[in-house]
Amino acid sequence: MDDQQILQRIHALVEEEHDLLSRRESAGAEQHARIAHLEETLDQCWDLLRRRRARQSAGLDPDGVEVAPVAQVEGYLQ
């Protein structure tokens, strides 16, 4: 997956998240779970994009980066 594909994925996930959030008050447990999953997936995508760009800036192959597990991405300190 290249940077453009990652950005397209991010935009699609954000659109879905915004749609679900706009209906959050009437949402059931399934929709709340989907929102949580979208947030985790978005964090993974942003992390992947940042790490790919860092490798590219360092003159390394950005394709050598793989998606980090949710537990790792969600465990980063702010």
C-alpha cells in the first residue's frame, strides 16, 4: 500500500466515522463498536503513514513498513 492508498483509506474511514457519529444518539451497541473499531483503524493508518514518511525521509524504502498492531498504536504516549 502506498501513501496515496493510505490517504484514500483514511478519508473513507473518516467519512464513515462522521456518518456514524452524526447518528450516535440513536446508535445501538453495534454502531458504537464500529465507531471504536474505526478509531483504532484510523490510528493504525496514521501511524503507518507517519512511519513510511519517516523512512522515506531517511532515504530508506517506505515499503518496508507494516501496519502496527492495535495494541501497539493505542499504547503510544501522547
